[in-house]
Amino acid sequence: MYFDITEEIEKGLEKKDQVMEFTKGNGLMIAVDSDARSAAWQDIKTNKRGKTREDFTVSKSLYIMNEESDRTIFHNA
């Protein structure tokens, strides 16, 4: 799922919640690009979007499966 950076993160989380409700959580894995930063997924800082995603993750008893790595997908010159 992609959460547009120009929209409030809550809009993306609502869509994620709808997908989870539709599948009833049966064997569901969701990959998300949310432009949210959080130490919970090995970022060096947590921003407001990251804190909101953390709270959503905890409230839904979800798991974060990121593996720590020195490499990222995006590098800014």
C-alpha cells in the first residue's frame, strides 16, 4: 500500500483497516510505503506520521517485520 505524503496518514490507515476487515486477518501480510519514520522499524528518528503508525500497529495487535539493514531503497544526494 502507498500512503500519499500529501494526505493525512489517517486516510491510509483507514484503507489498511478496511483491507484487514475484509480479509478478517487470515494470513494477511501488508507492505506499506507511508513516508513515516520510526525507531520501531530501525529509523534514526520518529516523526508524527511514524508515531501515528506505531499507535495504529499496537492498537490492532500487528507486527512489524522490517529487518535492520545498512541499505535503504531511496538515497538522496
